[in-house]
Amino acid sequence: MSGIIGSFLREAMQSVNLPRLLAYGGMDLQVPADQNPGRLGEIFRGSPPDHLETVIITAAQHLFTIVDSPCRLDEVYLSRPLSDELIDVLRSWLNAQG
């Protein structure tokens, strides 16, 4: 995420006060979930806003397909189904937003 979020996107993340959900794949090698809390802390000066929720989709890779272990993106993993956990989290979050 640190390589993607430049000053323009950082400013947008800081200024938008709408509910947001950031989902990360627990098996993502491109954007490792364990690195994101620190980066969000940097963007929001140690205190991410209450309207910003984060969730780790345990068995998902970068595109939220289900995998057994961390992996690079390739056709085998791209053809797998989306994580049911992601779908449940999104459905629940959207319902909570009204």
C-alpha cells in the first residue's frame, strides 16, 4: 500500500469523511495485511478515523480468491472462487450502512 498511496490519494483518504471499509487478503503477497495498520497510522497520524474500518479476509489473496497458502497471482489462482468470507463481510458492512 505504501507504494500505491501517493500524496494525492493520501490527502483524499484524510479528507473524505464517509464510511469506508478496507479489506485485505490474509494470503496477499502484493499488499501484505500485516503492513497495513502501520501505513494507515502514518496516513492518519497515528489515529485512523472511526468511519474507517479494516478487515482481513483470512484465506484470500490479492484479488480475494481462496488459496491454501500465500502465493503470487497466476491463472490457477485467478480462476478460483471469491472468498465467501469477503462476500459475507461486504454484505454485512453494506447493510450496516443502510
